[in-house]
Amino acid sequence: ILNVEQSPQSLHVQEGDSTNFTCSFPSSNFYALHWYRWETAKSPEALFVMTLNGDEKKKGRISATLNTKEGYSYLYIKGSQPEDSATYLCASDNYGQNFVFGPGTRLSVLP
Amino acid sequence: SAVISQKPSRDICQRGTSLTIQCQVDSQVTMMFWYRQQPGQSLTLIATANQGSEATYESGFVIDKFPISRPNLTFSTLTVSNMSPEDSSIYLCSVPAEGAISNQPQHFGDGTRLSIL
């Protein structure tokens, strides 16, 4: 069973600040890592699927990096906006059989 | 991308009762997944619902507690049986984005927020 961790558990930033948080996962038998944004009362929204060591992906003000050798991924948000407030989940893809999710980082962006 | 309709969106139930959650997808999919997120915990896979065969349950989850139906390729139900306060959670169904599972994100329903009194 994989163990996926995320830190910090929660985060409060001011509008306009940039921020980042971490997902760590077992580096052995790595297959893929997924990032999701989950707003309250909505469904989790897929942000990135990352597979290669050194991958860097970007979607607007949000970007993510991947280090499969040491087993971590960073998610960055540049110039945070109140609409970025959500829980950010990462999940390790267990060879396509199922996803193992981390506990999430709850981000609050204060206007 | 698949559109998933999940209902009810929320419910408050009495201890000892059962609730059935429905998940309808606008396209045919081979696999559907049922997850649970207890307060402060990770999103955890309960089972994979396979059309035409019994669901595959993850460790710690059993069919008697969480019976699943999958009558066709667009629909599934999860029943939470004999509920106790520990079953208070958000329950989500999901499907793979592109049919194949590998390296693809999953599309989720909006979730069912369940509270047990």
C-alpha cells in the first residue's frame, strides 16, 4: 500500500502572494502522479498528470514539478487569487489499478 | 470529458439506517470507482465497480457494509448499510478520463455529503 503525504495541511496567504506546497510519495515503482483542485461543494478537478522525472507542467498561474528519484512533487501558485482557495490533492497512480490520495493541502487566499 | 451526475448531494441519516447513492455517467465506461473521505482524512478508494461482475473491494471495506450495483456501463450505486456516526463522510464516484486507466486523470461526481446522527 502506497503512503502519500502532503504538506502543509492548511495554508493561508494574502491575495497576490505566491505559494507552494509539497506532495511526497514512495519513489519505488513510480508510475504517475496526479494533482487535483477540490473546491467545496464541487467535484475534484484534474490539474496535472505527471509521469517523467524532471517534468514541469503549467496551467495559467499554477505549475508543478516532479522528482521521481526522491519521491516528491511541488505545486506552485503564482499571484494567488481568492478563487484559488480550495483543497489541493495529489494522488499516486498505482500502475493504473487505483489512485492513492494524499490528505490534501487546504489553501485559503485572503482578499 | 465525461459528465457525472451523483445524487443525493447530501443527506442526514439516522443511525442504523441505509442510504443508496447513485452515479450516472453520460458515456459508457468500463470501470467506475467509489471513494470516501472521512473528516480530516485522505480520499480513500472503497471499491471498483465492474459491469457484469462483482465489485472489487479494497482492504478494510466489505460487500455487506458497502454493497455496489453496476447494472450497465453508465450507472452504479453504492449503499452504505447500517450506518453509524463513523460513516459520516463525503462519498464520491469517479471514472477514468479516457477509458483506459493508465496515466489518465479521473473525473469525479460532485460527491454526497453524508452525516449520521
